[in-house]
Amino acid sequence: MKTKLFLPLAAALLLSNIVMAQFHLGIKAGANVTKVDGKSFKDQFRYGYHLGGFAEIGFPGTKLGIQPEVLFNQYSTRLDSNYKELYENVFNSGQNVKLNYISIPILLNYKLIGNFLSLQAGPQFGILIDNSRTLLQNGGDAFKKGDFALVGGVQVKLASMRVSGRYTVGLNNISDIDNQDKWKNQGFQLSVGLAL
């Protein structure tokens, strides 16, 4: 009788350990070096930051896994002086523009060197939450409320610490003023995370 109860309990315990070894939650933060492409903006990268959480879901017996994340992402850019006059009624804060997004990257992880080094790639969905304007100025909606991008990079695992570098390129036009000037986000992310 005791053996009949012990075997299913031991199997359930072993299975839960295997599943939990393939699943981790964590937090991360880091620096963004970004720009908005378009002739209205200076062709230079500016600094911002990101912070948020991630989950790692490994597929047993393979080198593949999925890493969904939820991040607060700040993109910074600067208006070109030639176009400041065109958009001065939209950007009352001057030449500096900050775009704050809730970003949701869903990345495929491929373990290149054991658990130490992984390649990452996948889509990123962004929801604009603030763009350096007051509530009344936001009524003008100079920027669309969403962004769609592709992400690629590498991640290094050192025990429970994660260090990653990524490149993000926006695929859609984020301008909501007119179709004469296409605006697209792009940039680099460097981050440090901790799996809990």
C-alpha cells in the first residue's frame, strides 16, 4: 500500500522538478540607445532606460525556449532644427522628445553554448503611454499609440544573473500627423537581469 502511494508521489515530484528547472521568472533593467528615423529628427542616438520583468520557458530535451517580457521602455530623440518650425505646435517642450512605451517582446531563445550563451530573436509590441506632453497636448496624438518591432540579440547566463544586448528595429510608421514623413524607432538595449 505504501509503495503504491510512494511511486506516484515520487513521479509527480520528479516531474515538477523537471518543469520548474525549465521555468524562471526574473526582473531586469538597463540602458537604451535609440533614435527615431525620419527627416524631422536628428540622425543621432540618444540615451534612455528600460526596466521590467521576464519569464524563461525552456522546452525539455531541446536547445529552444521562449522568453516573454514586459518592460517600461524610454526612447529619446531630438528634432532636427530644420523641422522644428513645422512641428512647434506639436512639440511644445522644445527639440528633445521622449517616447515612453510598455513593450512586450516575445523572444525565441536558442542555446548556442550550453546554458551560458543564447541567441534571441522575435517580435516586440509597444504601447505608447506618454510622449513628453501634457494631457491636453496628447489630444493631438502626434504619435500613434502602438509600435511593432523586431528584436535580435544575445544573452549570457551567469548562475541567476542575465546580461543581454539587443538591437530593435521598428517596422511601422509611428507618425500620426501626416504620411509625408515616415518615423520609425530603432536602437540598442543593454540590460542586467536576475532570475528569481
